[in-house]
Amino acid sequence: MKKHFSLVLMVAVLVASGLTMVKTASAEELKVVGVITKIDLAPDGKSAVVTLKDNKSGADVVETVADDLTLDKFKDHRIVSGDEIRSKYEQKDGKNFSKLFKKTAGC
């Protein structure tokens, strides 16, 4: 009985540890470094749509930014068109949603 219980407990621990390593089914995280070509702040100030020109491919990447810190930087012009940005974003429903948005040269 003790062997059976130990075996079941060991299998449960292995399954639990394996599940912690498995990535959840979520959108793919993508990265881009590029220059801002356009910033469109929403009228309510709670989001912005930013267009970046990717340094590697030269393609335009359009991202929706919703975090308050970055929006404040747009509003007080610490981040403006022409700045080089390092960004991580997720694609959901055909749109790119920013997860990280920083200047490459620092704050």
C-alpha cells in the first residue's frame, strides 16, 4: 500500500512540475527595434496607436499602446516621432498590443 501511494505521489509531482514548464496557449511575443514615424493618441488619452519602421526589414509595424507610463511619455513629449524604440508586442485578433515600449538610448 505504501509503495502504491509513493508511486502515485511521485507521478503527481512529476506531472505538476511538467505543467509548470509548459507555456500557456497565448499569443506569440514579437520584438521590434525601429524609429517612430507616427503617434496617434486617443481623444480620451487612455491609448495610442504608434507606427514604427522596423530597422531590420524596413516594414511598418503598427502597435496599440495602453500602459500609463508610456502614455505619459507621449503626452509630455519624452517620446516623440523620430525616436528609436525597442518594443515587445503580442498579436491578438490581427492587432499588435504593446507589452514593452522603451527608447533604445535610455529614458
